[in-house]
Amino acid sequence: MTAFEDAVAAVLLTLRPGDVMTYGEVAAEAGRPGAARAVGSFLAHNGGDVPWWRVVTSTGRLVPGHETEHARRLRAEGITVRRGYAVRAGR
DNA sequence: TATCTGACGATAG
DNA sequence: CCTATCGCCAGAT
């Protein structure tokens, strides 16, 4: 595990059921603003060890290619999903 | 060291 | 709303 990957995992583990963050936000919290793409790459290979479903794209879109599974998990935490978009509390 | 790749992001059309 | 581009980062070759 690289320091970056460890930091990303740590950030995701602080999320509570119902919370959602974008790839960019996670990258910034992990100390690497702009590394959103790297976050996605990390989750793609380590989604089994972290709550990846609490991460969406900057526009609120669900993970491309995993929309069905993603929507299922989000709804399980009370997060509203419409036409492939996660609706964050307050909007 | 050079290139390619990908669960990204912002902008323009 | 969708595609095309360009910029960005970390990892793999």
C-alpha cells in the first residue's frame, strides 16, 4: 500500500452510512487535490476493502459500468437514486 | 526515463 | 443530455 492509497482508504472509512463524496473530494481529503482519477483506479482494484459505493462522480453520477450494483447499495443506506444519479441530502 | 491506461474533472459544442 | 478534448495523478509496462 502506498501512502496515497492508505490515505484514500482512511478517508472512505470515515464516511458514515448515508454520506457521499466525489472522487475529487476524496483525493483532496487524502492530500492529493486533482488526483480524482487515481482514486478511481485505486477503488477499481480495492473496492472489496472499502465502502466504494459512497463515492460518486463530480456531477453525482454513479460509477460508470456499476450503476446497477451501485444504486442498489446506495439505496440500502437510504440514499435516493434517480436515473443513475445519487441525490445528496438537501437536494 | 518514456508511454499507456483508467470506477476523474472541467469546458466547449 | 451527449460527445469530444484537454489536463491531471498514480501505477504498470
